[in-house]
Amino acid sequence: MHMGRLWDSSRAITGGGYKLSSLCNDLLGWGKTDMKIVFGKNKLKSNGEEGKAVYLPSSWDIQTDGDDQVFRRWVHYSTFDSVCTHHLYHKLRKELELTDWKPDSVMMGRALVLRGSLRDPTSHRTEPSARLHGGSVTKEHNLFQFYERCWKPFGEILTHIERNGVFIDANHLVTQAALAETDKVVKENIFRKWASTICGDGSYLNPRSATQKRHLLFSSQTVEVLKTCKHEQTKRKFWAGEIVELAYADALELIETKAARLIALDGSDPQYKTFNVPNTEKLLEAGRTTPKATRDISLRGLALRPVSPRLHPSLCL
């Protein structure tokens, strides 16, 4: 699941999810069937007849079921699960090794990064900067190295905690929660101050609003595709007549190549967008004697491009 999240962090939003069955079917073209389909049973109505609603019995009930066919299906399901996991691991590893990663000198150690080595300081083994896996040459620094060095050890810690539990100092947590809340307010004010350097109304931006942050970063724009084409940067294929939302930079490229046209309902600058926010300063509009509860602000976007080519602005944040 962790490798799958590194490969594509948008699956939780797009509906693909990170179940073994879903990842296998999408990446391998085959895989296990969901447990509810294999072992699901119809709920009984009050009159004893089977209803349409399906439920999944507990693993214990499935394993101790007296039906020999259920037992055989359980054995097959369990062993096939290992087969799917094995093949999925190697497929995801190949995908991650083909994805660039720029090590952070703070996290990895500046000297190790400058030497181009990801050597673990606690061991004498040095990972090669490039190698062959699955018939492909990997990137010098890739996401699989990040997974091996950071996420895998973290996942092992989580597994250990789940298995053995962890003691919690409830009083300490209450104190830290109060400090975290105070710190969050400070950081939000710093973020607003930075946003105000981009446009005046940035100081009123709501840092908790994914919609406002998405526009601030990507300035998403809706376009109509005029001819079928494949966008090299996002690796997406667009069909003639399709209406899509893209990062401003990607939309501009399609428009300049005459592959799409801008859909601007009000004729305004697409890098500016109006949002409704609480009127905390109680500003009065012309012709009113009392302030409204909310007011409009106009935010200018930075027109950045999403990091992952699989993402488009509506899936970010």
C-alpha cells in the first residue's frame, strides 16, 4: 500500500484506492477478487428469506465453515494473495525506480547527497546509484530508494506498534494539542502574509480551504479540446470535444498549439478567481447600512504545474 501511494497519491480521490485487488487489476491486468464477492452472503430477512443486501462473514466464520467448498475457496484465496503481492511488489518497484527523486540534504545528510551516495550511515553497504531491475535502467536517485530508506522502516515501526501497542501519556497529549493549535494559528498567519505578496487579497485566504489553495498554486483553467492529442508533460490523451480542467500552464500549452480553446464565462483573467470569505472586518458595501456576513476576495494564482503527471488540479491538496 505504501509503494502504491508513492506511485500514485491520487487513487484515494479518483476511486482506485489501495486495496490489493484494485492495485493488481490496474497494474498487472489481473489479480485477486474482493473477499466480499468470494465469501459474501445475503442477509436474511425477518421471514427467513435471503435479501439483496450482502455482508462479509468474519475470517473466523469463513475458516470454520463446515462447507468443504468454502474451505477450498479460502485456501485458494489465501495462497493466491501471496502470489499477487509478490508480482505487485516487483511491478511497483519498477515503477518507483523509473521515477526521479531529489534527496533532501537535511533528511539524507548533505555529504551523502553531494557524493551521490545513499549509503546508510549505520551500515557499510552502499546502494548503487543506478542498477538494472526488470530489464530497465533505474534513475540515479529514485523513489524506490526513498521507500527503502524512509517509508519501509517507518512501516515496520507502525506494524510493531500495532502488534505490541504503545503507552500514551494522556495529560501530555492534552498539553501538546493546545500548543499545536497555537502553533497552527501562527503558521497560518505566516502563510497568509506570504500569499499577500502575490496579491492584496491573499491576506484573507483561508489556509484550510483546498479550493483556494489549489487555485493559488495551480490557477486551474477549464478548456475545450479541439482536436485529439496527447499532452507530453502530463502524459494524458485528450479527445476532441472533451471539456477538461487543467493547471493554467498546461491549459496554456494546449491553447497555444491550437489544440484547445479557453472556456471563460466572464471574460476575466483566468489567473484570478473570486472567492466568498467571512467578513471579519465588517466592511460596508455601497448602499448598505449594515455589513454582510461574507464578502468577495480575488486571488491571483501562481500557475504552477502539479508534480505528478498523473494529477490534475482538481485532485491536488
